[in-house]
Amino acid sequence: IHPTDVLGIDILPAGRIDKAYSDKLDQINWRRVYEEERGYDFISSIRDQILSLTTPEGQPRYDYVLIDSRTGYSDVGGICTQQLPDAVVLLFRLNDQNITGIEQVYKTIQASAHQPEHREMEVVPVISPVWPFATVEAKGPVEKARAVFEGREVLMITFEAALTFAERIITREQDEFPTSLHICQDYERLTDRLRDINKDDERTQRKQADRFRRRDPARAFEFYKRLVRRRPDQESYWERILDLHRDWSPNRPYRSLAPGERSSERAKLSKSILVFLNEWVESNPDHTYGLLTRALLFLDEDRLSEAQTDLEEVLQNDPNNAKALAIRARMHEQEGNAEAAVQDYDRAFDAGLDDATGISNALDLAFARGRFDRFISWLNAICPEIPLRGSVPLKRVHALAALGHTEEARGELASVDEGASQAPENILEALIVVGDLEEASRRLSSAPGPAAADPNLRMLGTMLDALRGSVEMANSAIDDMVGTGRVPPTWDYTEFRIFVDTASARGDIASALADKMHSWFDRLEEAQEKHAGR
């Protein structure tokens, strides 16, 4: 194997070319080599040796091995088109002799693929060259060629006059050839096709899978299957398969299809994913990621007993598997058993839960159920290793306030406010929750533009009025907001409801006012839903 002047490309010549080369080649009796001298094993060992070559870092030395061989009926042609490759590019011209000959080669390849010792073979037919302007003349022969390959995509390489005078790497020199755009695009299509079917090029497979994830999930799934089979312990590949099942916006994939057809395509994809997972688990019954992925898919489809079976299988082998415990906690949530879910989340955090989805689900459960002690302890378990993002820092403020740690909550809020990462209205709500009504009022009055023009700010001002004793004024404002439909369009009243309940329990606000505020929240949410449904 000889290096070339192009980085990363090596060449293995056909042999030592001298006067005796042709005679020596003709003297090889390939039938005897294969039938009496284990020729098949010898050629296979050459393939295995090339594939086993690695870089100093331990990575495969070659992503692609390209074998140049004449087509037609020859022993060497059979080796190069049937035994050695994973894919065969069949180049031919648009004339009857070429089409008939390439059809026989194609049929031979297809027949050999059914033999037990042969691999599944990809065939890429390529017509080359094709005169760029001979569309009418080429139509009949092109259709004849397509019929030969039974519906497979047939690529074409456009004729380039410059290549009739010298051998040039035209994709590197296209600036010198103004007419070379078509042929360069043709080569790019051929290259993309080979990348699509190269199961051993993990980087390209991952790139292609991510490329098709939005516009053609079914095709992306084929790439992710290959990646999983190559690296079954790479958790992210399993997660991406599950995302294909979940992340389905009808406005993205298959945009040209009618809504009913899109639903049908989604159902087919989900079925394909489940079939793959079933086959995988059947062949690998103790494989953790396969079992967990299938369990999550079952949970998405509300098939709780089947999800539990897979989770128990994982936990039987590894009782402290944090992700399995977190998924089982989610299962208990779906069952309506919040206490069992909290217990499993406790065990998951003790086992070092670092799964972002599991952590988010746990915190959401604790906050929504008013388990603020758990919310804080679980946050402490992951900090500072995992930074707090999104709404979590303010929820921590709310939780501390609900637990009666007002000064600590104010200190946390000051830090969050200093970071300027939260929306001003969310900071205002937190100021109300921690009891700093004067600062909340000051900021409300200094907000740009009239507060009445912003539904969020007007609602916050109304809550301030109520807490300061102007209940009738606040009630009139709620009536006006609901009557005119000018309510906060997306506001989540969970934090306010928790604040009202905990403040009422501590005696900070009267129970009658707490009931009144809950009725306001109900009315605002109803108006919000009504407005969203228009």
C-alpha cells in the first residue's frame, strides 16, 4: 500500500507491471485456486486485513476502499463485484451492447447475494457519459436501462469534453472548466449515494441521519439503525431513534402529503421502530439501552404493563440503574401513583441520576405536587455538576419561599436577577412571592409603556393590588380582563397558586382572599383557553 500526495488517500496497485505481467496473470487458474486451494478464504482474508488496519489512535484507517475493476465475464471481475465489496457501482453507456452486458452482470450479482457466504449487496447503476443536451434521444435508452435495474435509482455522469484530452480530477479544477458544473454535480450525487450506503462510516452515517431527521424521518431511521448496530452501547443513538417516534410535527415531515397521509406515515414509522426494538431485544435480551428505549416507547403509547416488564428486566440485572429508576418513576406518575414515583426518584438521585429528561421530570413532579423539600434536595444532588437553566432557578426561589426560607429565597432571587437571564415579568412574580411588594411595585411603575397595555403586567399589578388590600379594585380589573379577552395569553398560574396556598397556610394572607385569588386564576385560565381556541 503506497501513500499518495493527497492526504488520507493511499493506493494499492494491481501488480508489478512489466513485460511478464500479462503472462503471469493469464497463467492463474482461478477455478483451481477456488476449488482446490481455498481461494475464497484467501481473498476474504485480504478484505479482512484491509478492514483491520487502524490509525495510531486506534480508529479505522480507511472509511472507504474503492476497487477498480473491468466489468464483463472474468474471474477477477467476479471477485471484485461479488466477494470483496459491500456495494458495486456499475458504469455503462447508453447503447444496446452495454445495456445487455450490464444486465447480465447485475443478474449475476443478484444471484450471488442469495448464497449463504455472501453479504447483502448494494448496486448503484451509473450511465456514463451522457450528452447534456440529448434529452429526447436519450429518453428511450434511459428507460430501458432503468427497467434492467428493477426500479433502482440510475445515476448519470454528464459528458465533459475536457476529459477526452487528458485525465483530470475535474472536481478539483472546476474553475478552469466553465462547463464542468453539471459533471461536478453528478459526481457529488454519486458520492452522496455511496455515503448513504457506507455502513462503516459512522461520522457520515450520523451526519446523514441528522440531515434527514426533520424532512424524512423514515430514511433517518434507517441510518440510526445502522449506527445502533455498529455502536449498540452509544446511548445517544438510541435516544435519537426514540426522538423520531416522539418529535413529529405534521408541518415538517412529508409536507407534500395530506394530513391523513401524514398520520399514516407516522404510524408506519412508529410500527417500524417497535418492530426493530422487538427484534433487537429478542436477540439481545439483556441489552440495557434496547430495553429502556422500548420501555419509553411503551410509556409514550400508554402501554404501562409492557413498559414495566422491560424496566423490571433492567433493574433485576442492575438494581441501581438510575435511568431505569427514573423511567419507572415516570410510569408511576402515569398510573397516578405520585408517592411511588417520588420514592423511585429518590433512589435514582441516590444512584447518581444524570439524565436530563429524568431530572426535569422529577423536578416538575416535586414542584407540581408541592413536595418542595424533595425539589430542593434533588436540586442539591445535581448541583453544581449540572447548571440550572430555564425556569428552574426561579422555581427554586418559589420552593424556598414556600418552605418558609424567605431570606434565602430573596438571596437566590437577587442572584437570578443579577444574571439578567429571566423575563422581567417572571422576576416581578418572584418578587411578589418572596414578599417584596415595594420592589415589585417600583419595577411595575418603571416598566416601559403603560402597564395596562401589557396583559402580563396588568395581571401582576392586579395581584399586587389584592395583596395590598385593594381587593375590589383587583376584582374589577379581573372582570375587565376576562370580559374584553385581554388576558395573559400563555401565563402559567401554578407558581401563584402554590404561593397563595402556602401563604394562606402560614396565615400571611386571609383564607377568604386565597379563595378569591384561586377563583381569579380559574377565570383567567378559562379565558386563556377560550382565546387560544379562536
